[in-house]
Amino acid sequence: MKEVRVCEAMKSPVGTLSDGTVLRQQDGGTKSRQVPIWEKSNLTLEEAAAYSGIGINKLRSLSDKEHCQFVLWVGSKRLIKRRKLDEYTERMYSL
């Protein structure tokens, strides 16, 4: 098998072709990749506040509610579903 270089940001090969050739980042996997906020599915509170213009404390209080549609709990970590947050803010601003 050919040498496998691992992307440090992902801790896994970047890709593999059907013949077994492993694809790797041009920089050798030393640089982490930054995904723009507007392309992420789930955001931290800080990212959601920057994205939406809603304060962190307000997002925290909204997402603490039992029937909040735009919160995703991963253990004790709170993530904000970006598309659901967009839908929520559009509904709220259209009233």
C-alpha cells in the first residue's frame, strides 16, 4: 500500500481513489481548514451570535427552552442548527 499522509485537522486521509491511491492536502496536512460560518450546519453560541446578530445570552435563553427547534445538544455542548435558526429569525421578524 502507498504511504498515507493524514490531515492533522481531520485525523484521517483526505480521500482515497478506487485503485487505493490516497489523496492528500497539497500542504501535507499541516494547515487546518477553515469553513466559513455561512457554510456550517451547526454553530457554537459564539459563531451563532456573530452570524445572526443576536447576543450570546439571548441565544442561550432561547435555546434553553424545552421545545427549541434550533438547538442540538451533544452531551453538555450546545450547538445551534444554522438553517433552523434562520427559519426562526425569519418567522420572528415577519410578525
